[in-house]
Amino acid sequence: MNIKLSVIVPVYNVEPYIRRCLDSILHQTYQNLEVILVDDGSTDKSGAICDEYCCADPRIQVIHKKNGGIASARKAGVVHATGEYTTNVDPDDWIETDAYEYMVNILETYEPDMLVLGYKKEYPDFVEEYRQWIADGIYVEKNFWDEFNGFIEKKNFFCQPIDMSLCNKAVKTELWKKYQMECSELLKKNVDDAVIFPCILNSSSVYVDSKCFYHYCVRNNSILWGNYSKDYERVLILSEQLIKSYCNARYKDKIEKKFLLYKLFYHFILDTPEKLISDQGCVVYPKVKPGSKIIVYGKGVFANRLIQRIEELQYCTITGNIDKSDMNSINIKDFDNIDYIVVAIFNSVIVDSAIKRLKDKGVDEGKLLCIEKENLTFEKLPDEMRELWNTWL
């Protein structure tokens, strides 16, 4: 195995976590690595820790720069990448010891443009594995898009057949570099989508594998959990990038246009849930009316901000907030006096498992609400997004 793998780690004020992250990279069973640490103007000891590791391991290089955000940090890293493939590790996460050996075996054998794995999401009380919808194996051009579009079509809930995270993938460096450099530095959230979406649209071969080596550690003080004044402005910037990526894609004619529509809704809903509820009702849960009594299933970013918005408007009554960790202590009678359980989760794999879990508890299927494709129509997009769509498409 001769492939050199470039590993980019964008670092900003993660002093409590960075050693665990770096140790997990440097102790890999596969050693032909180039580790690029980009200290994005940290004000804690993160930068000094990076320098310490650099002095101890010649495979590491450190770039210190003025704070510019994660897109800026990744750009600074990828321009120095010289490996055949590049992957990313966020500094508060970690990877299992044999991850890169497993990945390089596949890269050497099949030489795909992109390798896609699963990942593990670590919550305070449990760990959940996220796998791709597409079955394991190598996919080349038409085979890939047939599989991709098939899942988009047959799932009632919005389905990303391949997730848009950077961290559970290895991408040919030149492909990654091209689209990372085109990513707007104004973006603070969902920066991965602006890079992986065009990478997928321009990949001639993709290898999918269900192994989960990467541990994404959920922290509710990360930027994703915050509500910022420019969130909607950034959603529009990202939306334009996604639309332009679709327009310029090598395989534009292969992917269903409706997937792009769902992607725009995904970011609109996730990043600006405060815009989902108005006097006209709830955009994505139209059955929820003023005066409804609901339980919100999910404790992630979207669920948290949706609850906040409902409470601000006093739109309806939330009688509880539950997730997988609460199921053992729940009694079916807890659901007698509520109208709906709103499943406030995006990952379609987790939505399916949540609905099954609730049905197994005896919950009436008619009380279960998730984000269904039939409610994601072009007319329900904000005016600004529809204008972008009409401008480019």
C-alpha cells in the first residue's frame, strides 16, 4: 500500500479535545500519512498543542492563520495537500485505529474518485451508527446514478442516499481541492455540503462501504446549535452555491432535479427553523395547528431550535421532548392526550428507526409526523430561493 493520504484538521479553540483527535490519527495502523493542522487563529492553547505534535512527528505540518472560519481553514489546508487522496477530521472528533488501513485497501484496489463510509454519532447517553442508503460496492457512472435516484424516488421522507459530511470520506485530492477552493468563506454552517455536493456530481466512480470508523462527537455548544442574525443570509449563499454546482455538474443530466429542491429545503429548515412557523401555519408539519398538543422526538440542532421557535410564538403546546434514550422509561399512556409526535430529525435512517421504535411502543401511526416530500413543494420555498432557482435553472 503506497498511497499517501492527506489528513486535514481545521483547529479553532478545541484545547480539551485536540489531543484525543491527533492521537487517534497518529496511532493509525496505516502510517503513510500527511497530517495538515490549520490553526485558525485559536485564542486558547490549541495552536501550541499543534506545534508540540508537529515537533514530535515529521508527518505533521502546522499552518497558523488569522481566524477566517472553517471554510477558510480547510482551503488553507487543502492547497498544501500532496497525497493522492484527502480526508478530513474535525478536531473535537476521533477515528478508530484501523480506519485508514481499511480505507487505503479499498482505494488501492478500486481507485474511485470518492470513498464513502458510515460514521458514529456520539451523544451524551448513546452512540448511533449512520450508514449510507446505497449498498456496499463500487459504482461507476450510470450504475451510481440509478441507485442514487432510486432512493430519492421511493422514500417518503427526504433521503440523502449519500450523506454530505466530509469527515467520513476520502476524495481524490484534485477533486476536493477544486470544490473546496470554490466554497464561500462566508459560510459558517453546513460547509461540507458546499464541497461534497459538487464532488458527488462530478465523480465518475464512487465506492460505498458501511464500515463506521469516524466518531462525530455531538456538542451543544458548537456553531451548529447557535442562532445567528445572518443565518438566513448564509442559507441563501449556500443555496446559490448548490444551484450553481448542479448547473455546472458533469453529470447534471443524471441526477433528479427534485433532489436539489429537497437539498434547498433541508438547509432552509435546518438553519432557519424560525421561518417555518407563521400565521399561515407550519411549513413542514402542516397538520400541527395552533392549539395542538405535541411531543417533539429528537434532541439535535433542528429539534432544539424548532422547540425554541414554537415556544417563542406560543404556537402550540409542547408536552415533552424525547429521543432514543428515553424510550425505556416511556409508557404508552404518556401519548394518550397528545395530538402528534413530531419527529424533528433529518437523517432518514434515523427517522425510520424512530418511527419503528414508537410503533413498537404502541403509538398510533396517525400520530407520527415527519418531514414528508409531499410537503416540500417549490411554492413553499422562500421567495429569495425561488428567485435564485429561476435565475440559474
